Amino acid sequence: MVGGSIEEGFQVFISDVSKPFGAVRQVSPDGRSEIVVYVENAGDFTIPLDAVKTTHFQKVIVDFDKLDGRLQKAIKRAHDAEDRSI
């Protein structure tokens, strides 16, 4: 992982130019090398720290290809409930 440390409340992204899909709720719960992320419209998921590309400016950027399929689907649907006319 390149960059700074991860803290609760940081937003989580697929890239610097994408919308955030969630927020960090826990860092290394029970000493495990992972973060718990709340994904909009889907709930909590764990992300292994080796899937984190970088952290900066209170952002966590993850490698989409290293995430499990269930989480990938949740990310794709994270903004489905938004009103696109706003």
C-alpha cells in the first residue's frame, strides 16, 4: 500500500476520478490485515489491505480486480438509488 495510514471515515474509491462507493468503518478489526467498508445500498464488506492501491487526502483507492465478486457487484450498484436529475 502506497501513501498514508487509513482511518475510519475515509471515503473509498476505485480511482481518483470516480465517485466514492463507500466509507471505512473499521481498520484492521481484531488485528486482521483488512478494512471494513460500508458500501452505499449494500452494507458492510471487508477489503484486504493488499487490495488497497494508495491512500491520500482522506481517500482510499482500491484495486477493483482484487476485490471479491460480491463486492464488485455492490460497487457497481452503489449509486443506483441516487436521483440523477439533481
